Amino acid sequence: MNNILNFGIEPLTEQPVVPVFKEVYDLSPDNIVLSQEHYESEVRSYPRRFPIAIKSAQGVLVEDTKGQHYLDCLAGAGALPLGYNHPEINQEIIAKLHEGVPYQTLDITTPTKDNFIKEVMAFLPQDFAAESCIQFCGPSGADAVEAAIKLAKQFTKRNNIVSFHGAYHGMTNGSLALTGNLGAKARRTGLMADVHFMPYPYSLRCKFGLGGEAGAKAAIRYLESVLLDQESGILLPAAIIVEPIQGEGGVIPADIIWLQELRRITEELEILLIFDEIQCGVGRSGKHFAFEYADISPDVLIMSKAIGGGLPLSCLVFKKKFDNWNAGEHTGTFRGNQLAMATGAKTLQIIQRDELASNALEMGQSLMSQLSAIDSPCIAEVRGKGLMIGVEIVVPGETNALGEPLADPDKAARIQRAALERGLIIEKGGRHGAVLRFLPPLIINQEQINYAAWAFTQAVNACEEQ
């Protein structure tokens, strides 16, 4: 019988380890889960898919209050690049507390903050860092998105923003306006105006029916033609915001040619190019930042999630020539989170020292290879870069009105649940929630990758038999 320990994952305690895979796996709610349902708002999301209460966690492994263990390939939606309770990160927090470092300082500087800034600049491509400055925002990625949009609008004195189909940029008023998912907007009114959505290169569901490089070229040609057309009805935008790898939209990497052409167009038309690397940045793609694959630089780079080493932090890095803020024109009480800056700096050091971007690339290729080898007609595509991987689930042999594979969100949900029953935590996303997503910590090793592939394969096979 397979269990987590057979795949090189140590238990969290010295207590007997419960096998991960049992014929009847106990996922019935315990008292803590029932208490959460009683006290918390209906806005809860993850607990509906993962009806567990986490007791402790270490590395890539989570233990629930029933003593059952899970390999976590969600990792705080990518916010835990070194996994849970990394000893050096824990020690960094303890050391800072012993030094008397304040929890937060608004935007007053400290040695901790100065060190973080220098680590960020060293982590960036040096040609981009040399001409850029950093801005600290509120603790969430959406806060940084809002700041980036304000900066672009006031610099260009334009109001339009271009985003893309499938984009996800957050849940605040402005960031939700930039997000493609209509479900999140269904009951909203008064979102930020003057946002226009353009096709993103998505080979399996190409807006032009072409796919591949041809589809990417058609998408960028369409965008350029709209921007150049005096009868398009769309005024020249202040900025174009894009994820080099869409995350919530279904783990869709943008074609390199498309990104390079996007950079050319924005430069020629003096439009700010904003890269949202909140999820795909900081080593996850197999490079420090996903835009490096295209050998280009943004005008504005948005970072959050992993940049704080697991603690809340967000920031912008942008070219100094666009820095036209007045003092105090964009503020936030918790933009001076000193513990997050300490853990963020240490995380960047560890990623470089331990070559974790390279590990993400190698482990990601191994996982993609094993997932691609699963013989199931419900898997339409396995895609991604580094340790950001998606598996799109469809109804075999059926298509929608456009001739595209018909998404199967119900089976995706069943596979996700079956994976959880085998000790594997993965997320859903993409069109109709039919893409199963892997975002494990960058420290994951080969044996753990093998376990993830095994558990997922078993989950798919179990759902095929239903």
C-alpha cells in the first residue's frame, strides 16, 4: 500500500503515521470544521473543497487534526515558496523579535527594510533593476495592482486599461474590474470603468480557431490593429496589464513571441506594460521571473505572495522615469511589515543559494512528464512552466458550439476530492473550474513529485471508473 512515507516525506511528529491512502478515507468534518461553518461567513471558499482542519505543517507536508497527512501542492496559492515552517525562515523571525525589530513602521526605513530592498534588486534582472525603484503597497497583491493602475493613469494622463481574457488581478474594485472571471463580477456594480479585454494566447481554446504560434500571432495582431484603428472605439490606454503565466485563468503560459510583440507595441505607442507576477514570479516559473523567458523587461512589475516569504507583503518595482508620485499620494498603514521584509529577504537568499528556480524547472518537467503519461480521455492538456502546472479536464469526445473540447467541471471536482482522499492537495481554476492546478513549494523533491503524480493518477483512474 502506498503512503506518503514511501515517497520520502517525513512525518511531522514521532507519532505513528496514518497511511495516506486507505480504502475508506475519513474526510468527515470534525468539531473544528463544524465550528468554522457556524461562525464564519458564507464567503468561505477553500474549506468547501478541503474539509480539513490543519494542525501543523512542515515543508511540503500538512497534518490535520485527525493525524492524517497531505502533500500540499497548493502552498498558500503559491505564497509559500519554501513550504511550511522552513527552519531558516523560522529562525529569521525569532532573531528579528529578539533584536527588538518593530512589527511595522509605515514607510519609515530600517536596516531590515534596506536589506530587503537590496535583496530584491539583486534578484531582478540587472538591466531592469538598474533603472528602477521600489514602492511598498498594502499587504495584498490587489493593493499593488491598484497602485500600479493609479501610477499608469496619472503618468500618461489617460484612463483606459487593457487586460486579457482569463486574467486574474484581485478582488478589490479596480483589480476585479481587470479580472476576466464573470462569476466574481455577477453581483457587482460600479467597478472601475474603461477596462477593455483582449484575447490571450490559449492554444486549446484559441479565439481565432488556430492555436499554437499561429493563434498567438493572430491575437497580437488583433490587439495592435485595435490600438491603431481610429474607428475601434477604444482610446489609447494608459497601460496594458498581463500575467506572463495566467494562474487562476487555468495555468496558461503566454507565448514568447506574443510577449515580445506586446513589449514592442507598448513601447511604440508609449503605453505602460505592467507584468503581474504575483503568482508566477519569485522562482516559480523556473526563472526568477517569468518575463525573463522572453528576454524583455516590464515598465512595472507587481509582486506579492512569495515575495514576503510566507508573510503578507506586496510591492511594485518600476522604471524611475514613471515615478511621478507626490509624497503621500498612495499610502497604506501596513506597507512597512518588517517581519515580512525579513522573511522575504531570507527567502530570496535561499532561492538563489539552493538554486530553487532550477529545481522548480527540473521538478516541474518531471511532474508534467508523469501527468502527460496518464492514459485518460478526460485529460485534454497538461501545461505550465516550472512548478506552475495545470491539467484541463474535459468530456471525452464532446465539444462546445465553437468546436472546442467541452469542459467537465464536475469531473474535475471529483478528481480533486479523490486526490485529497489519497493525501494530495491541489486546486481548481480555469474555464468553468475544470483545470486542476499544481503549485507546490519550490523545495519539493523527486520522491515527492513521484508521490503527487501517483496520487493524481489514482484519483483520475478512480473517477474514470465511476
